[in-house]
Amino acid sequence: MTERASNIHYAKVCIAQSRHFTRRQRGFSFTLLRWAGNARRRAMAEAVAPVQRDLFGGAA
């Protein structure tokens, strides 16, 4: 698993877990959502190499 895929998976897990907290534990739910946002930003910061570039005209 790449670093980008790992960050996206971590964000999805944090979001899913934040939905399971009751009203008493709602503060930690927001912490999980903040962690998910940070993981998504880390994932988007990673450069994604173009795949199969030669199919669209060859030279670039």
C-alpha cells in the first residue's frame, strides 16, 4: 500500500469511527474528524504520477 493510499484509508477509518460516538463522547468525534482532514491533506499533497500517458499523443 502506498503512502497516499494509506492516508486515504486512515481518513476513511477516522470518519467511520467518529460516527459511532455517543453524545457524551462527542468531543473526541470532532478530534477524529480533524485527524481525517489532516490525513486527506497529506494524501492530496503527494504527487500522483500520470498513468499511461503515451495513450494521449505520446510526447508530453
